[in-house]
Amino acid sequence: MDNTFTARILVGVVFLGVALSAQSPPVNVNTGTYVGVLDDAREEMLNWKPGVAQLRVIRPAFEKTATGWKQVDSSSLPAHMVWTVAFDGKDLGQVESEAGSEDGLTPVQKIVTSASLIPTVGPPSQQFAGLLADGATKVRRPLIAISEPYFHDPDGWKRAKLPNEAAGLVRNAFRSEYRHVNHCKDERIIKANWKFPDSALAFPISYASNKNSFLVKASLNAGDCGWVDQPDDPLSEPWFFVAGDGTVRRIGSFMSLLDAGDYDNDGTSEVIFVVNQGENTDGFVLFDASFEHQVSLLWHYH
């Protein structure tokens, strides 16, 4: 799920060794389920090396426990694992891995599946490259890997036009979250505490679920105020969750929606974002279906 994602259209998906299989009917929350990310070995590409990393790895990221989702303790994972690779609620195939160490950024597992059988979605690009996108480096699209065959998206998240009513709710929430906005030019403040017009706040990306809830990225046109690297900055392009009952919650900034799925088989969808914050932090963050709880796997380059 990315800026061009829809639930009905999958462009450039390469199914290699794929066999679609049915997900088990939802049961009670399945603990002991691991979620990782099939990702490029980004350490290969540091210092903005041109091209694409040769190796791909599994980054173990999240674990469902009796108390909820947490960052996984990779040392507790089995020495050999079989992961179901998923995208857009569909099974792309399986990847086998063995316990590794780190790729210099996070703990990883080494993939033992033949490279020709590892699923890929779309061509390598700079869309999910994070800090590496400042140079000529490209990365393959990260894909979600689950230790169980739980890949369906029962909440049906998909790109959608934001209704006017929901846009008004997000606009009010934005003004409540960011009470002091500056209007700038050439990195200088030309008007403090700017009461910006509605037309200055755009919603370039929005997703809708089948529960009449929305995920919305907000972008404020306040001029050139300089470098932005803090989520409390109104120019950080924050995301908001609009629940079916109309309540609105700011959930984070510097993010791109990666995928959604019922990774613990409880009948509701978790949502995973890519995080690219400032010039030193990349990673992934998982939200539960309520968007009240989140857990992240982040790394720093220096």
C-alpha cells in the first residue's frame, strides 16, 4: 500500500512461487505471532551508493503478546523460520530464513530461499529509500512478512477521496493540535501566529476502511520556514485517524503507509507505516486497529 496503492489495482506485482491460500477464520488474539519486513540490506548502500542492494533480509520487527504488540526480541526467535510474505491482503509466497546478527542497522535474519523465488512488488525506486534517497540509491519496496499465514485485510483499507465532512474534522483537529503557526518566506517568519485559511491546508493522501474510518495526511502551505524534523512542527505533514464515530486523532508525521493486514488473526487490521524522519532516522511503525497503540522499529545512520 503506497501513494499509488488501491485495494483493487496491483501494478507490477511479481508473483514468484506463489500459491494463494486461505487465512484461517478469525479466532481469539493469536499471541506468539511475529511480523517482520522483507527489506533490502540497506547497510550495503550507505554513503549513497548508486544502484540497488544485492542482498535482501528479514528484519524481525513486532511480536504479538498477551499484553499487545511489542518490538520483537530477535534473540528469542527460532533459528529457522518460514515467513508468509503479504501485500494488499494477499499472499505473495513464502520465504525461509535463518537467525543472523545485524546488517549494521537492525537485527536481521538471513534469507535462505533462492533469490529468484523471493517476492517483489514493482521496480526498485527511491520511494521507500529514506535517508538513502538523498543520493542515487534505490530500494525494493519493503513487504510485510508474518510468521503465520495471516495476511487478509478485513478492514479493507484503500486509497479514497476524502469526504468533505471528514476533511472538516481533520482541519479542526489540525488547528487544535497546532495552535501556533508561522507564515514564512525564505526561511524567515513574516507573520507569527498565522490564522491560515482553509485553502492553505491540503490532504494529498487519504485512505478509507470499510468501517467508515479514514487515514489522512495533512500538508500545510505556510511558505519556506526552513528544515523540518520534529513531529510537533505543523509543516511535518502529520497523519490523522478519523474513526467511524467522528473522533480524530493525530498519529504521527514523516510517514508513508506501507500495508494493512490482520496479522494476529483477531478479525481487525493492523496498519504499518514506513517512517523517514529528518536526516538520521528510518524505520517502521505498527498501529493496532484502534490507532491508540503503536510500536516501532527504528534505526539511525550515525
